Amino acid sequence: MALAVYFHPASLTAAQYDEVINKLGAAGAGAPEGRLHHSSFGSDGSLMVYEVWESQAAFEAFAPTLMPILAGAGIDPGTPDVMPLHNLINP
């Protein structure tokens, strides 16, 4: 079952977000298997992230790569909201 995952950290700057994206790319994890969608939105300092994953297992397989990179950038992602996805429409 596909999942919607919504991260809403207490604080996330554009510079921190960009650092994480660059480090994920350098680690070969810029487009992890099973992630169907990624977006970041909000104002600088209050950015949030929304992702769609094909399964809980795919999402969990990404965590060992993501979490150390977030910690290195000084980001506490908090506890994401993880919900079953009812529908996803792609262009």
C-alpha cells in the first residue's frame, strides 16, 4: 500500500534542505527506490516535506541513509505523519 509521509520539523531552512539534497545525491540516494514523489514547501526557516512512497518497507529502507545526513545538517525531523494514500494523480 502506498504511503503519504509529511515531515514538519520545528525549523528547516532552505540552506539546510539544499545541503541534505546535495548530500543525498552524493551518496547515490537522490532518487531512492520506492519513492514516488518528493516536494518541499513553506517559507525559509519553516520548510516542510511531503513524500509518497510505494510501501512502508521502501520508506523504512531509506531511513539508514537519510537520518545520519539530517543529523549532520543539524535537522531534527520530528515524527513524520505517515498515512495510507487514497489517491495519487500524476500528469
